[in-house]
Amino acid sequence: MKKLDSEFNFLEDMYEDSYFPSFLVDKLKSHIVNVVHFIEENTYTIEEIQEKLDEMTIAINELQNEFYENDSEIETFARDSIGLTVEKILQYFEIDIDIEEALRERDW
């Protein structure tokens, strides 16, 4: 079974920018890591993976208030960082889901 490299950089741009509190970026990362673990566990259909991505995106949506409370927000820069991270994961696992579709539930 294919595993994501342990050196993979999740949300690298967000971690490098002090505008985003690290503890909140860690929460974002944990939702993405859950999807990675799901993909690594078994062979799933595109629909099952998309469902897991939808769950991840909704969970990230729910973090927005915490970002606001910490003088930050999930804005363009964060959206790009999240999208790039998810896109690299999909490419690594050779999953044919367009990034816009993968994150279709986002409201950021």
C-alpha cells in the first residue's frame, strides 16, 4: 500500500506566515492528515474519497471563527496553501479529482 512520504510538507506557506497561528494551522493539517490516512488504508472509489474530502472541507469551514478570534482568517493565501497541499496529495496517490471539485464544499 502506498504511503505519503513522512517528510511531506503540509500547509508549508501557512506555517511560514505568522499571520496564521500555528495551533490553528495544526488543526487544519490534522483534517488533511485524516484524509491521507483514509486513502492509505485501502483502495477506495473516487466517490468515497470525494466524500472524505467533503468532510475535511466542512471541518475546515468550521475553523473559520477560531481564526477570526485569533486575528486571522482563512483567506486567499490560506485557500491557496490548502489547495496546493490537497492537490499534491491527490497527485501523489494518482487520484483523478480536480482540485476545485475536491474542495467543492469550501466557503473560504
